[in-house]
Amino acid sequence: MGKYIEMIRIRFLMMLAYRTNYYTGILIYSINIGAYYFLWSAIYGGKENIQGLSISQMITYVAVSWMARAFYFNNIDREIAMEIKEGKVAVELIRPYHYLGMKTMQALGEGIFRLVFFSLPGMVIVSFIFPLQFSTDVSTWGFFALSILFSFIINTQINLMTGMLTFFLFNVDGLMRSKRVLIDLFSGLLLPISFYPLWAQELMKWFPFQAISYLPSMIFTEGFKGQEVVEAILLQALWAVILIIPIQIMWSLAKKKMVIQGG
Amino acid sequence: MYYASMLFQYMGQYLKTRMQYRADMVVELLSDFMFQAANLVFILVVFGHTQVLSGWTRDEIIFIYGFFLVPFAIFASFFNIWDFNERYIVKGEMDRILTRPIHSLFQVILERMELESLFGAITGFIVMGYAAFRLDLSFQWYDLFIFVLFVLGGALVYAGIFVSLASISFWSDAKTSIMPMMYNIGNYGRYPVNIYNKIIRYILTWILPFAFVGVYPSAYFLKKSEWYGYAFLTPVMGIVFFSLSIFIWNAGVKRYRGAGN
């Protein structure tokens, strides 16, 4: 266990060395949030609420979704694909740790770094510019913290699977880009899932994407209340467990199928 | 003439290299297409909950988005200079460019072409066609020429902004993230400017005139006569901003000292 914690620490320090890149990152996210702020204000027009969300809840939803994205987002799918292509994965496999575990820990180090240096200051800055609505209920914050942890786990699991596809398909660059678009759209980052037509909502229930962004953001904006909050977190936990199965299957198949070219 | 033949030579070579990896290209085109579709889904879903957006209907917004895709596709195919600083200044590649007998900017454009982005224009036409059909728009014969003029104007606005930004690297070779930021600001131009507040509207019109890539020129085809003045400014803005950027670029090249050995 100690070595995995060390991996988190090293990645965190690595990110810290390049922290200036992140100040402009906050600005970029603020610009995006700004665009949606005006767009949503126009969409609401005079309406009190749409699908149970008031305009200030909607703005908060957009802001918190983007800032949470900084935490759960990572490029380990790309890193895994690179290491497989370059043959480095062969060396990783003989080292005394689980390759996927190592990647997950690195992603966590990166996530914690972004949470501290990106999401938190970003959220403070954004709350000065736009009228956000923060909950005063401590339990909401607690549930939200738990919920974005699950967001991270589920998003990372999906990234692990996408990265591992390189073992079978050799080149997944296009696939990784499509996956990113799909996740932005179907996770609820751009639009709350409850805004979609009913048939689409039914369909999305069967996919893990909404557990990444929609559920935590709804908890934060208090769009979910009481029982719904607990159900949302249980659903996330369920997905986090279910996704272990395809990962294990892919991993054992990959180890058999692996071809190292050069290296 | 010499420049045109150079352009076609480079295009030919480029297509050959891309055709080498066909499967990869198809997947890339598909992912581009998905990206464009995602934005469309956003508009469609939003209009499931509202009838008008500051006086613009669903199909009008869709038309604007479709129009935006066409100049943007042209820009993205030829002005792929967002990483100019790292690629040419930091690595010293600019030295090589300057020894070539054609204008340095043109040379950079030739080397960084990404012709497959032109497929975005096809998506744009399909989206516009759908919206035009739903809106029952009628066109005159001269609208075709106006369309070409507006598309070129929009592409030049984009090109002007990005070439100017790339030229900054001649003065300061520090790494900046201003380029990705500008791509995000560019998205503001896809929606009607009157949803923004006065300051942002002013910026989008006169300082970073992204509104001339989407909403203003589209207003002409949508017969929104109150915006005609702005619509016909599109080619003018394109030429002004692009000329200005060439001027900055040339001034920058004069100052260029080269990095490394």
C-alpha cells in the first residue's frame, strides 16, 4: 500500500513543478462557464425554473460541473496507449506492482493536485463573477465529496478500459477523442440529464456516464433531495463495482494477447 | 501563380501521406463529426424547453451553427498555427522557413495543413440545409456569391486573430496558453450576440470579432434586416483583421533572432 501512496505523492509533486500552466487553465474554464452563463440566462428568459432547477441552481450546476471535471479528468487512457505503443508496458509488467493500480494512483495524484490548485481557487474566482448558490448544509458538502470521489473512480475505470483497447486495436487515438465528446455530452457536463427527452433519459440510465458529472452536480446544487441523494451515491457505487468486471476480463485477455514490438 | 502551384503541390503530398493510414483517418473524421453533432444535440435539447432565445428560434440558431462550421472548417484546415510557438520558435524551425523562397507565413500554412478538417464544411452544409428547409428560406442567385464572400470573411477573421497571436511569439517565446483560450472564446460567436451583455457584445464585434464568423453573416440569410449592416461588414472585417495580422507577422519576422543554434 505504501508504494501506491508514494506514487500519488510523486505525481502530485510533478504537477506542482508545472503549476503556472494551471492559472490560464482556470481562466479557460471561467470563459467556458461564462459562455454557458449567458446562454442559460437567455434560455431561462423569464422562466422560474426548468425541470426543477432555478436559474441560479443552473449556473451553480454549470460552474461546479466544470470545476469537478478538473478533478476527475485525466489522460491516463492516452498514457496507457502510449506506453503500449512504445513497448514500455513490458518493463512495467515485470515491476512489483499492478500496472493498472499504478496508473490509477498517478491519476489520483494528478486529481488531488487539480482539486487543490485548480478547482478550489477556480470556484472562488467564479463565485465572485457569477451569482452562484452554495448550500449551507454540511451534509450536502459531505455527500458531494463522496460523490466526486466516485466520479473519479468511474471516469478512471472508463479511461483504463479505453487505454487497454490499444492492446487489441493498436491505435485508439480517434476512439479516445470520441470517448471524450461522448462523456462531455452524456455525463451531464454540458446539459443536466433531466433536460433530455424522456426516451434519451431512459437510454442513459443503462450507461455509467451520468454517474461522472450529473449525479455529483445535482447533489451540490441540491437538485436532489433526501432519499434521492442516497440513491445517487448508491448508483455510483454500483457502477464502480460493476466496471471492475470488464477491466479484469480485458486485463487477463490483454496479458495473453500482448505483442511487444521492439523496445 | 507560383504560390498557387506550390499550394497544390503541398496538397498532393499531404493527401498521399494521409491516405497511407486510411483507417486512422476515417476514425478521426468520425470523431470530428461526433464533436459537431454534440453541439447540435445541445441546441436541440435546449429548445425542448424554450421556444425562443432572445428573439431567435430553434431553427435560426441551428442555421447559425451550420454557417459557423463552414468558415471554421476553412480556418482549421489552413491555419493550424496554435502551436506555432513550440513548433517553430522554440525548436528553431523558423530558421529553415526563412531560407525558403516564399513568404514565411505561407510556408508555415503549407506545412501545417490539415485538409481533413474541410469535412466540417460538409456537416455545416447539411445542418444549414436542414435549418433552411424547416425555415422555408428562399435564396436569390446572387446569394451564392454573398455566401462565398461571407464565408471567406469569417475565415479571414479567424485567421487574422490567430496569426496575430502566433506573431506574439516573435517578441516573447515564453509558452502561453492564450491559443486554446482563444478557441474557447471563439465558441461565443456561435450564438446570437444579443444574449450577451454590452461589454462582451462589443468585444465580439470589434476586438475579437468572432461574431462575424457566425451570427452576423447568418443574419443576412435569415432575413433579419436589423443586422444587415453588420452582416455586410463581414468581408471588410475579414480583410482588415487579416491585413493587420500580416503586418504584425512581417514586423515580427524582422525582429526574429532565432532560438538556439
